[in-house]
Amino acid sequence: MASTHHTIDYIELGSTDLAATCAFFESVFGWQLTAYGPAYAGIVSADGTGEVGGIDASTPPRSGGPLVLIFSDDLDATLAAVRTAGGTIDVQPYAFPGGRRFHFTDPTGNALGVWATS
């Protein structure tokens, strides 16, 4: 599943109980999930070729809904563009098993994330 620069690419749900959250979505919607340890599970795409989201037990559910992640070919350039446009960086860039990402809030309060493979 190829990602496209600056498009919505992934949705992340917070959870206070990973096992219960996974069981719920597996039962209700038949979702297939990939366990990445005690605090994270990936949501497998319907065609099985990648992931469309994840369930993160290190972050409780957000009152505004799930975290939307945008893909970037150049994380550092996107980070600079967010800052230049008036966004606030909430979580500085960090590495994770699939690449790097950061979280930001736009000038009107929408919280989003950006990720890249490197």
C-alpha cells in the first residue's frame, strides 16, 4: 500500500485498555489487528496490503476524536512548513518502528500528526 505525500494516511485511536478495544473492533467490524506489543496494535487494511490505522494504549481516547496522520515524503520540510504557517508543534519528531513522526495543532485547534518512512 503506497503512501502519497501530504495526504491523510492513517487514523490512530487512543485506548485505556488495548485488549478490550481490540476485542470490540474485531467483534463488531471484523477488523484484523496486528499486535506490536502491550501498548499498540495496527489496524490491517480491508485488502490486507497494509495498515490504515492503529490503537494506541499509551494515549487515552481524545475528546476530539482519533488522531489523523498525514504522510510526508520529507518530514523535516513539512515540520518547517507547519511552523511557518503558524502551527504549534505538540510532539517533536521522534522515531518509531515504521519511520519518524511529529504531532501539531493548527491555528484553529485541530490536532494532527505527520509521519514519514525516514
